[in-house]
Amino acid sequence: MRRLLRRTAAAVLLLIAIASGSAFIVLRAISMPGPLAQERAVVIPRGAGVDTISRLLAQAGIVRESWQVMLAARLRSANRQLRAGEFLFPAHVSAVDAIEILRSGQPIVRRFTVAEGLTAAQVIQLLERDPSLAGAVPPVPPEGSLLPETYHYTWGDQRADLVERMRSKMREALAELWARRSAATPVKTPEEAVVLASIVEKETSVPEERARIAGVFANRLAAGMRLQSDPTVVYAVTGGSGPLGRSITRADLRMDSPYNTYLVDGLPPGPIANPGLASLEAVLNPEPHQFLYFVADGNGGHAFARTLAEHNRNVARWRAAQRDQLQQTENPSD
């Protein structure tokens, strides 16, 4: 009833203006530049009528009075054509142009970025915290089933739909990469590719190293050696909830878990994160070499070794670099 009264009032105002010879003033009021000093985004809820929309635009400072939007919508016969979503209104937009934006303009495109190496639980946490998404937070999907990428969406899109897009993208990408895999890959199935790629993803953030580290793991699997990957231990301890937040301890290395590759042979039973395209590519096309070991080099990358003796020397250098760095932190003036 209240909505009907508002619409009737707007129509009456227009008729009175025309009858009194002041139609020009009214038309000028809805077509002149509005009060908005700088561009602004406004969310139009689903199901909002022209009276609600008029009030929202007035409250947001897009127009001076809500009746300007109501009259502009009526003159453009746009009452039933105004869309829901998040729209960007330029500075000093008129009521007439505001109506055109809501009738034929494009909603603001938002971006949701899934970084490589996040666990499924971490991705769900990000979705839950995003206020521009709607709907219930879906259950945590299987680990490794989401493709890290930047996804475009509009205000009010469903969280569950975005998760399904991530899963669909991973299925498509994996099928494409699997079709052109190298004979040198150590994995036998696409599922194994995701498992090993998730470990490679967590082992290095240096793009140039991914194929080399994949080659190390391929050599270890071929030689019957255990992978002995620290990130698998972290996953065993945390269950994929997030970072460990501390250094790995000897007790962690002895933890009885199928994900602890210091104790179990071969691959763990599932991925430890969501690997990106580059890590999947690296596992399916590993670099051919004879390296069996690698350790951090203190500069963000890794030092690779063919023998245990060479590896131990690299470890000693890394520890020395750690000590030097600690001393510089404690004695910055030295």
C-alpha cells in the first residue's frame, strides 16, 4: 500500500507540474547534474522496487530527492526494468542517467583471488569473510580440487556457485595438462599428479625451480626413496587448517600420519594444498637431472645435490647463513 501511494504521489507531482506549466522545471531537475562529488558504488538489493531504489540513491547522495529518480523511471518507462546488483555511478550523474545505468549498465565486476598453495579450508574461510558474496558457506571441498586463479563475480553471487567454478576449472585444467604429459612424469594418474603438484607448490615459490624440484621427487620415487617433504609434515600436524606457525620439531617428524613422508613410502594419500597450473605442469613435465636432494640456500631459493655428502655441505652452508642472519638481526650496528 505504501509503495502504491509513493508511485501515485510521483505521478500526481508530474501531472501537477505539467498542468501548472512547470514541466520544464521538473524535466530540468531530473536531467541536470546531481550532487555526487565523486563516483560511488551503490548496491541495489534483489527484489527492490523503484521506490526503494529511489530512496537508496537519495541516501547515497546520487540525487537530491528520491522523487527525481521515481519521475525519471516513470518518464523512461523503466519501472520494471531496473536491475539488482552493485553499480558505479559517476560524479554529478543526473537522475535520468542514473536510471539508464540501472536499466542497461553493467554491474561492477569483483575479483576473488585464490593463491597457489592455499588449502581447501583456507579458501572456504576467505569465501566466508567476503561480505559481497551471498548464500551459505559450502562444506570444505576435497583437498586439491580448487584451481588457484582470479575469479570474476558480481555482488550477491552465491558462494557455492563460486566453489563449483573453482572445481570445474581444476577438472578442465588437469584434463588438458594430463593429455600432454611427458613420459618422464612419475605419476600414474591425474589424481597422483595433483598430490605431487601440491607438494611441489608448497616446497618453492620460485617459478624456475618447480620443474627441478618435481624432478628431484621423480628421482626419489624411482629410486625407492621417501619424499621427506617438510610441507607434508605440516599438513599432517595442522590437518590443512593453515600455517604451522612455528618450526617443525623432531616430534613432528615422528608423527604417525599417512601424510608424513618422512615415515611413509611413496605419495601421501591425498593433496596437501591446491596446486597452481605451473606446479601441475612441472610434475607432468619434470626437469631431467640426477639431483636427489635440495635445501634452502638462504636467498629465497634452493641448493640442489646429487649425493648425500654434497647435500650435507649445502645444509651446513644454509645453517651458517641462518646464524649470520640471526647475528645481524641481534646486532644491526655491527
